[in-house]
Amino acid sequence: MPVAAVIGAQWGDEGKGKIVDMLAEKAKYVVRFSGGDNAGHTVVNPLGEFKLRLTPSGIFYPGATSIIGNGVVINPEVLISELEELNSRNVDTSRLFISDRAHLIMPYHIVLEGLEEDSLGGKAIGTTRKGIGPAYGDKVARTGIRTGDLLDKEILRERLALALDYKNKIITKVFGKEPLSFDEIYSQYCQYADRFSPLIRDTTVMLAAALDRNEPVLLEGAQGVLLDPDFGTYPYGTSSSPLAGNACLGSGLGPGNLTHVLGVFKAFQTRVGAGPMPTELKDDIGDAIREYGQEYGTVTRRPRRCGWFDAVAARFSTRINGFNSAAITRLDVLDKLPRIKICTGYKINGEKIENFPASAITLEKCQPVYEELPGWEKLTGNVRIYKELPSKAQRYVKRLEELIGCPASLISVGQRREQTIVRKSIF
Ligand code: GDP
Ligand code: IMO
Ligand code: MG
């Protein structure tokens, strides 16, 4: 019963959508287990180019069932528009199901996040402003509203009345803004209830049955390890865990069910939003990587901060996730560079730092120690067999494997599904 988790191993946007779309060919179930519409997963396949925010990236295969797991927070309006777009482009979404335990993003989450970010000024997290943090906050504070609550409109009414009363006090008394209308939100969410009720169910039962039948399951992560609330660059991170451990919690499987944990690493480093990034390049090379790789946010279109591969962070990522193998993506983006650097260590005031620090303030002070490799200066987008990569590109991949601490089972050399070198199958 193969169950593989696909985990963003850096600061997000590693190319998880591409990898999941490619692997989903063999999957029977594809489950999104964390995050919300802060994610933007790009898929380029024979049906076109898609930017998925909530729908699992396996939706394109008629043989696979898609599940939005309990670990996800759902903005129903975003999901409706995403499904409408998919349907308008002839993608069948009838095999999509939603966990009855997933939490809903409510209008007050988005309003409050905007007010909080604005009030932080220069110390803002630089969130996607989709209400993600406030929605997860309510989940752990036990004041959230879940998809299952949509199945009974009286329960929905009670939960909303309780939550909104308190939220409106903060909106009016702390921020001096207008309160939100109960009637408007209630009637809107009753419409969402009518739309989504047929899709909401106990998806853990579906997955248990799939395992009994020995059917392959793919667990699709969102964000990246370095944005994790525990292990990321706190407080500059997101509010749900992108880690392999949460692949189980966010879908309702047990750790013993996982048969492969795949870490998705870009061949270099990017980050959107605020927070430390030791290898950031604020120069022509950084700009060249951004332009050649079109490194702009999938959701917000914000320019991504670009830099050299950070192997200190990568080793840490492998350690806390137990990656069995890595997918190295966007190798082709480095095709034209004559020299390529890898950060193999950090220094603070000349003193060597071996491990990725817990504190964002400490990480901010870390100076990267680089080793330099020659670039291959050849196009790799058409390569499908590892041995046909330029030898200098092979050398770069080999060095990344040594530093990351696990073998590269997949190497991606372009956006399209088929632009992938498969060295070892995951399922
Ligand atoms: P995700 O959030 O991890 O799914 O990644 P995003 O979709 O936000 O960003 C990754 C970007 O890289 C998308 O535009 C992908 O189409 C693109 N991409 C993925 N793999 C490759 C690759 O190997 N080469 C190139 N050039 N682009 C890639
Ligand atoms: P995918 O799944 C890259 C970043 C935001 C911000 C921080 C907190 O496409 O890889 P949030 O809205 O989550 O509270 O923002 O996290 N962030 C991402 N960066 N890729 C993502 O998702 C991200 N999701 C959130 O930019 O710095
Ligand atoms: Mg993305």
C-alpha cells in the first residue's frame, strides 16, 4: 500500500504542483493536507497551464480521486471559482471530496489579518492576506467553523453567532472599524453549504478503504518546511505545518502508513514575504535567476527573492522530515550561469554555525560560506535520462545529493509534466 508524501523542502514554490501532477498518474487518491489558498501550485500538462490553490494537483487524472483533507483551511469562494475555471477548461472535478473536519476561512479572518498586518508596519510578516493565520488561530482556539458545520444550518448559525460577536468587538473596539453583518455572512455561507454539502464527508474512511484495497495514495504538501510554525523562521512563516509529520495529521493517516517521503527542492533558493534568507542575492545574478526562472508569486505575483542553494537549511529539512529521496526541480533555470555557488555552512562573527538556528534573529546574522562549481552552460530542458545531462550538471546534482543527505529520485528540467528525469520510481 504505497503512500507517498510530497513535501516542499524550502520556503515554498519548489514545484510541488508539477511533481504531484506527474506522480499522480499512478495514484488512486491525491490528498491536500495543509495550508489554504495561500498556496499556488502550477501544473503544466497536455490540458494547459493551471494554478491550483485548493484543489489537489491530481485532479487531471480520471482514475484518481481528489481529497481536500482535514488539515486544510478552505475559502469556499476561492474553491468555487477554482472549480468553475477547471470545469470551463474541460477538467472533470466530480471526483473531488472535502473532509468534514476542514476549517473554513470566514470574512472576518481576512479583515482581521489585513488590520493586523497593517498595524505591524515594518515588522509585518508579509502574509498572503488570505486569512490563513486567523483561521488556524480559531482552529486551535476552538472557535473555528468547520465544513461539517455546513451540513446543519442551525449549527452553522450558532457557531457563526458565537464567533462573529467576539470578532466584531475586536474589529470595532480595537481597530475602530465597521462591524461585519451576521445576516450577510450567514446567507452567503448557507449558499456555500448548498453547493458543497454533497462533497463533504469523512474522508478518513475513504482513505482507510483505499489502503485496504492496496491503492496508491499521494499526500500533497503546501508551503515549505522553512515556513513551518515550529521549525521555520518563526515568526516569519505560515500557520500550518508543511512537514511530513503533518501529512498524516492533515489527512487522517498514521505515520506507519507512509512508505515514501519525497522532499521537493529547487536547485537554488527562493522566498516570498519577509524574513531572513542567508543566500539571498540582491544583485544581477539574483535578478537574472528571477527573470530567467520567472520567479514571481503564483498567488500574489510578488517578485520572489532569489539566491544560491542553501545546504544548511536543506540538511535540516531532510533531518526533520526523514526524506527518503529528493526531487530537484528547476535545474534548467541555472542552465546559462557560468559559475554556481552552494552554501555549505554559516558563520556569525567568524564562528562556524553547523545547524540551522531556531531564531530568525540569529539566522539574519548568518553569513553564508560558499563553495563554487562550474556551470554547464548548456540547455537541459530536453534531457530525460540522467546520463544525458551535461557532466557538470550531473556533478552539481551529485553535490546537492551529498549535502541534502538523500538521493535525488526525480530531477525536473522544465514546467511540463514530461520534462522530468525519473531515476527511481516513488510508487
Ligand atoms: P509549488 O507551489 O511548489 O507548486 O510551486 P509554484 O507552482 O508556486 O512555483 C514553481 C514554478 O516553477 C511554477 O511556475 C512551475 O511551473 C515551475 N516549474 C516547476 N518545475 C520546473 C522546472 O523543472 N523547470 C522550470 N523552468 N520551471 C519549473
Ligand atoms: P506554496 O504551496 C511560498 C508565505 C507568505 C508569507 C508567509 C505567511 O505555493 O509553496 P500566510 O498567508 O501563509 O500566512 O503567509 O508564508 N507563503 C508562501 N510562500 N509558497 C507558498 O505556498 C506560501 N504560502 C505562504 O509569502 O511569507
Ligand atoms: Mg506556489
